Amino acid sequence: MPARSAFRIQRSTFSIAALALAWLGYFSPWLWPVPAALRLSAYDLVEWMTFMQSVRDGTYPVTRLDLLWPLAGVAILTALAAHNFQPQRREGTKAQRFSFVSLRLGDFMVNHWPRILATVFALFAAYLILPVYPFILTAHTDPELRPQLILGVATGVAVIASAIIAAGRPVWARWLTPAIALLSLLAAIRAFAITRQPIADVLTHPALVGYGFVLAMVGLGGLIIIELLRRL
């Protein structure tokens, strides 16, 4: 039993490491052109692509959501990752437990802080999807920003739901994780494919693949494999 428990902990560690790579990859350069100023992360490309003439005139149908879907997936995966952390149960009689009422909140924070931290990170990712201030104030009336606002709010709701599932139904979270990771992987590949050509037109040659995109692929792909192996 101790060996099995250690094996589970090891797989959970690998799963968290893969998710960390996905985070790092999304916010690292996806393309590696010669001008260092154009070595932008997926998050930077969300705004940068909207200023390209070939995108604005519809030559390349790239939208903000195309580059934000992977971040939404990472946010949900982070909330679901809370199932990797099992709270420690305090032993003692009922009388002993209720005699320390003033410390119960502290005990909750100590026992559940990894889950709380994962949920906070997930909500932060959902926040990053929202339009920045002051544009968020009028985003609901802006045809370009309204979809981004809706995605950000929907991701926040999905994060809260995922955190609840991870805490109450960890088995569901283990099955949802590889499915969401696969969708995020496909969304990232699509985002990379549709943004590379417009930038190649500006540079007059294709840009090299950035290490950020590679890390995102390794992280999301590794997460799929690790979670599926945990089912065996």
C-alpha cells in the first residue's frame, strides 16, 4: 500500500509539472522571428494580431478568441488539478475537535491551501481573458470585445464548477482532465497555424517555431498521457 501511495503521488507530481509547462508555454514566445520585438507569446498575439492589416481586412480570419481558447483550457485544467491534493484529516474525538472552534478556519487553510491556490490561479487565468480596463467597461456593446468578455466570464464560471467537481467528485475530475487537455492542445495547434502565416507575410518568410509553443505542446500532451496512464 505505501508503494502504491508513493506511485500515485509521483504521477500527481508529473501531472502538476505538465500543467506548469502548459502555463509557461502559453506565456512564452510562440514564434521566433529575427526581430526580437516580434517574439511574442500567445497572450501578446491576442492583441497584436488585431492590428495587422491582413487580419483587419478579413484576408486572414483570426480573432481574439482563437488565441484565448487555449488559455481558457489551461484555466479549467488548473481548477481540475485540485483533485491531486488530498486534504489531511485531523484525528481526534468530536469533543476535542469542537473545543478548538477558533482554529477551524486556520485548519481549513492549512489542509486545503493547495486546492485554494489552484483555484486562485485558475481564476487569475480567467481574469486575463477579460478585456483590459477601461475597455471592459464598454465591452458588452463592442462587437469585437463582446465575445472576449463572454469567454472570460464563462471561463470563470467553468473554473468555479471545476473546482467544486475536483473537491467533491475527484474521479470525474480525473476523466475530465485528459478531455479538456486534448481540446486545449487542438486549440493551441489551430491558433499557432492560423497566426503563423500573417506574420510570415509581414516578415516575407516563415518565422521559426518559438519555444513557448513547444512547451505548451509538451505540457498539454504530457498531461493527456499522464492522466490516461493513471486510469490503468
